[in-house]
Amino acid sequence: MFLLGSQGAVGTEATGGTITTYSSDGVNYRVHTFNSSSSIVFNSVGGPVDYIVVGPGGGGSASGYGGGGALSGAGSGGGAGVFNSGTFTNLTIGTYTINVGTGGAGGVGTIAAGVAGSGSSSFNGISSAAGLGGTWSGGFGTNGQPGAGTNNVSSISGSSVTYSKTSSGGSFAASGSGAAGNTPGTGGNGGNGDEEGRAPGHGGNGANGIIIIRYEI
């Protein structure tokens, strides 16, 4: 979208992050993707600016020891980071700080809880909090609980991606560690319980947050 003035059409132009472009339904877009904290500099603003701001996920909980005892339950998944999306219509020329939160570590050791994500993700007054770490579900024969998640689908990048997905709790009668969050904002999965006497399954790490900014060109 363009504003018309005495000098002709003025479009939006910015620097910062990983820059890509794509076309959809005859409209051309430029996208700035931030996987870590940085800044974006708007050299001109000629129309609306879309965004998503995704907080980091929390780590999943480790399971207990095996052997059929009271500590052999599975771990629970970490919580997802908060997802916010929208459009700014009043941005001005200048530099804007980008903060991207870091995913929390999965629990390591017997019934160790996952760590909450570190820091919120934020851009121009929009802040998305981190997800909490998963906790041990407790008890022999217990499956882990899934972490909180909102499963937000966005195509702002040009591809359909689900952010802040619900993570999985670990399974009893299984072994192994939980998988890390596989899209931005997703918590780590809980470690699997194991009644066979092997070591506990560690929780998966939470995924980092992300900020994506898009405008027409």
C-alpha cells in the first residue's frame, strides 16, 4: 500500500532481520524474520505493517526412574509461549527494538521440572510472555500431561505455520527423552516413564520465540 504526496508514491522500506519476499493473490510482500533480539529500522512507512510476536516455550519435565516404583511416571510437556498478531497503521520512520525470548531447558534427572522460557518477545508495545516449564506428573503408571498451547496458524511468512503448539506429555511404559519444541513458541515434550529400570527420560527443550513483520511492496 502507498501514500501519495507531492514527491509521488512512498512505499514502506525497512532493514533488519532475515528479509524475504513473496507474492500472494497479486500482492507483493516483504517479510522481516527475527529469531533473536535485534532491531528493525523503518526508513519509510507508506502503509499498514502486519506482525506476529511469539513468546518462547517452556521445557518439558523429566520422568522418574524405572523399576516399577512410585517414581516411574512420565514427565509433562512444557507450556507454549503467548502468540499475538495484528496490524500497525501508525508506525513512523525510526528504529524499533526487537526482543525475542529463549526457550527453556528440559528437565534433566529424576522428576526434574522443565525450565520456563527466558524473557518475553516484544515489538512496539506488543509483548508475548514465555511458557512455563512442565512438571512431573507423579506416580507409577502415570502418563505425562500435555503443556498449555494455543496452536495458532499464520501465513505471514508466506507459508502456513502453526506457532505455540501444544506439547505432548511423556508416555508410561516407554523410554527415552521428550522431543524439543519443533516450531517457534512450542514447549518441549515430557520425558517418557520407564518401569524397566533404566534412567529417566529427559524433558525436551522449549523452542525460542519469533517475531515476523510484513508489509506490502
